[in-house]
Amino acid sequence: MSSEYTFTEPDDEQLWQQFTQLAARAFGHPVGDITALRERASVQLAIRAGRVVGGGLGLPVHQYFGGRPVSAACLGDGCVAPEERGRLLAGQLMTERLRALRAIGGAAVATIWTSSNRYARSLGWQAPVPVHAHAIATADLRTAFDRGDHDVDTGLTVSGRALQRDLAADWNGPVLRPDWWWDWKTTKSALTTYQFRVPGGRVEGVLTLATARREPRGMNLIVHDFWATSPTAAAGMLGGHHSRCETVQFRRGALPPYPVLLHGLHRYRVTTEAWHPWMLRILDVPAALRLRGWPADTDLTTVIEVHDPDATARRYRLHITDGTAEIEIGPGISEPTVTFTAGQLATWYAGGYPSPAAARFDGVTAAVPTDLARLVAATTGHQPWLPDLF
């Protein structure tokens, strides 16, 4: 089937218009990011018989893993014409999108939000962690959390951006947001930004939110960003408001995995909804292992074997010491002590296995169980969390 399609960047206005029209037809609504990110994104289109039948955006950015930024490809707005589905075009198009992004920024990992989880897994992607959205009555937040003594300002300052970047590095997955990221999201979702400061001092929290009509009357608040330096700051951000909205919604992935919201309530009256998760794929195993951060006190040498979706098996001798990793590839490497599929490797890389038992239950095999335990411990110092939607 691949000979039926050609892949190209949109190099004229007609192709851009066709892509815009295709996305609206495939998703059932206009996709504003195609215009908003035109100067920022890598775009690949699939052409058949002179007509755009597929396309998608890709953002060459960095994501934090182990406290360090790793070159990444964030894929969004991928679509295939309904009449072309079933021809395996989505997989071919994804390959071309990743090829282009690797040429631009040397991406070692790739991330995507997709509801086609089973299909993505067949291509080597995996979801490291479940993703949820939460909704709670505004009155419950006011009752459960004290406002504290923070000063609250509107707008985002240089200090607020720096705080977000510092806190993002504590997790596996967040995007190292370029400055344009904030402008894009603020415009796209009509966000209002609040900064929470110690009186006369440093910023300790950043919150962004939007509003949405609540039927038959009223409004709801929708939280997009929730960044806090401490439980005290987080409690003040949750309780320090006098909104007349009935419900505060935390959109999917907005809340970090720490339990300040759920454990702080007087009564558990939260509605929690599971969403399709973000998925990760390791594009360049040696580069991904070298670029991420590692615990400074880890000293480990082991051989891992990774089985790609095409059944190719590759072995790597991994040596972790002093917070860095050295990788040896090629012939002559000894038998593996731990064996991963591509998806299992992605889960482990993102800190998605909280214990060796979790890894074994997911199918990871280990000839040397102690090596598996030490490998798991090497990535769980940072939990997986992706608060960025694209």
C-alpha cells in the first residue's frame, strides 16, 4: 500500500488549506493549532492522487526525564481521511513525521496523546501512567483548604516561568516550555494566569484557568496549570478564592500525582474520570539513555535487550555512575540480564514501574533479578507526569 502515497511538507497555500479542511472533517471540528503553530511545528502530509489524505503536526522540543531535558518530538493533530482508514496509512504517516522531527532536532524520544492506544502499542508506544481529570464543588475547596497568606497577582512573570521550569524538572515527562508555549496556550484556551507570592517575596505557585458555561446556567472553572512549591502553597491555591462557580474542574493531567487535593478534603466528593493516556516511544535508545538524568548514588553495569515491534532484538551494555550513563552497542555483548519490549522500555524510562513486581507483572523478564530491581530504582526517583497537552 505504501506506494500509493507520497509524503511531503506543505510548501504552498493550497496544501495548507487542504490539510485544514481534512482535519476539520476527520475530527469533526476546526483545528486551530494548524494555523496557530504553522511557524513552530513540523508538518507532514500524505498525498494520494494529488489530494491530501493525511497529515499531522510535530513539535521539536525537550522533555524532562531524570531532571534533565531530553530532545523530544511531541506529535499532535494527526489525522487520516475517513475514506482512507484501514490502509495502514496512519503508521506510515507517523514514521514520516518522526523522521522529519529527528532530522530537525535529533529527537531521542517521542510523545503523543491518542485514543488509539492499542494501535500505538503495536508501533512501539506505551502509556507509562494512567491519566485522570477531576471535578469538585467549589464550596468543598473553600471549606477544606485555608487560603494562607500569599499575595495573588494576575499575569505571568519571568519568575513564574522560571518556577514552572524548576518544578517541571522534578517529574518525568513535562515539556521544557519555550516562551511561545505560554502564549499559544493562553490564546488557544483563553487562559487567565495567577501567581501566588510570599508577601513581598518569591513566587510559590502558578495557576492557569479558563471558564466554561454550565447548563442550564452559571459557569465552571477549568484548571489547566497547577504548579506549587509546597503543600502550604498548594493548599492556598486550592482554597484561596471566592468564585461563584459551582464546580472546579482539573482538566486531564493538570494535577500532579501528589495527593494534596484528595487527601485534604473533609469529605470525598470528587468526580474522577479516566482519560486516554499520553504515550511514549524511545526513538534512539543510546541517546535517550545518555541524555536523561540518573541518581548520583547509582553504580550499575548491566546488559539490556530491547525487542522492537518488528521483532528485531538489540543489546546494550549500560553503565550508570555519577549521575550519567555510558552505552556500549555492537557485537560481543554478553547475554542480557533484563529484557524489554519497546513499550516496556518506554514505561521503565519514564519511571512507570514503581517496583520490580510491577515490571514483572507487565512482562519484563530478568535473568538477574537484582539488576531489574536496581534498574527500576534508577528511574523511579522522578514520577511520570505530563501536564502539557498538544
